[in-house]
Amino acid sequence: MAAVSSSVRRTPLIAGNWKMNLDHLQAIAFVQKLAWSLKDAGHDFSAVEVSVFPPYTDLRSVQTLVSADKLPIAYGAQDVSEHASGAFTGEISALFLAALECRYVIIGHSERRILHHETDEQVSLKVVAALENNLTPIICVGETADDLETHGASAVPVAQLRAALAEVRSAADIVVAYEPVWAIGSGQAATPEQAEQVAAALRAVLVELLGEDVAAKTRILYGGSVKSGNIASFMREPNVDGALVGGASIDVTEFASIVRYQKHVGL
Ligand code: PGA
């Protein structure tokens, strides 16, 4: 495993999942401020990639701003339908996200799985829908506190990743996010060692299902109570290639500080 993870340089990805926060006007102000504060601070966007995941209603505004000002910030949606079009009231097609030049889409977030009863099968179909439209899925997996007690840390995330990739046969551009449910919004992040252990197990699944090359270049994020004060400790782990940030991603100063983790510690 170590050989696989250390042989390829993966560009770290910091992803801000806004959840149901910030309307389109707030989104414009936020993205402008984020871009300018990072530029002012001399951030190298090719060294640490920055992305935001606003609500659907903000995406067109964010697209317009990013493309007009050529901002080096990627964006995507927090979910996508598994269907391309048709009688699916309230759903959003991957085609529509691609038309708004989204680069990524979050799929299978635990809030979708738990609050909206999204199944592993739906997650797998959504991954296919994203890939067919050249969107990079950020596939979320993670165990609840009960799962952790009953099965240990990696069993459920590993099973969820296998299920999510059930229809993916060949080399694919994907991102995996390990988000222990008990760590989300709780202020109690996993330890860097816990995150590394599960990330390594997830990378082993990628090796098995998609081959060494894809596994070596696929980014695995950690998510769950990431803050500017703990991000660097996760980023030191060899199999952790970034973070999916919730609460701390809607505070511009805090999010910019997370993006600049290399500067506030001696990494
Ligand atoms: P949190 O959320 O950073 O607020 O814990 C992470 C997430 O749900 O993606």
C-alpha cells in the first residue's frame, strides 16, 4: 500500500460543502472574497486545489462570476439525480450541472443517505450519471457511531465504496471522501491515525477494483469537523489528500485558512 500511495503526487483538494447555507447573492460575495483573500495571501492554486459546493440555486451565479473573473476556484453540486431527465419532481440532472460547468458533484453524503434514505444502489447510479457527463464524483462513505462499535472503522466505508463503484469498470476520475458520521458537525474529528487507517483501506479497494494506476492518482479526502486548527495533522497522513469541510467552509476567513494549511504549520 505504501508504495502505491507514495509513488504518485496527488494535488490536495480542499472542498467546501456549504450544505443548505448562503443564497446566490451571499454566494457571489463569498466566492469573490475567498478568491481575493487567497490571491492576496499568495496562494498557489495549482499546489492546493480549492472548490466550493453551494446550493443548486447559487450555481449559475457562481459560474458567471468564476468565468467572468477567471477565478481559479472549482465548484460543484451537493447531489445529483441518477436520472437524465423526465418526471422526477425536484431532481437535478447531471446534464444540467455539466451545462453550468461544474467540475465535481458530491454523491452519497451521509445527510442524503440518512435523511433522504438514499441507498447504495442509488449512489452507484449517481456515480455513473456523473461520470457519463464528465463530472468528477466525490463519493462520500463513512460509518455511524454504532457501526464503529459493532464493525470497527473501515468495514462500512469499504462496503459503501465497493457498492458505489459497482457499475464503474474502467479507469475513472473520482474522488473519495471518508466522513465518519459521528465526526460530522460534532466538533469531534477523527484522529489523523483513524483517518489514515480507513483511507488506506479505501485505497486498497480502489487498487482491487480499478487497478494500481487509478488508485494511486485518486484523491481520498477526510471530512468531519475539519478546522484550520486540525487540517494540517490530517494532511500529514500519506493516504489523506484533502478535506471535505462543512461548517467551517461557510466562514471565508476560516476556510481560506484551511486552504492555506501549508503556511500555518511547517509542512
Ligand atoms: P463538518 O461537515 O465539517 O461540519 O463536520 C462535514 C461534511 O458534512 O461534509
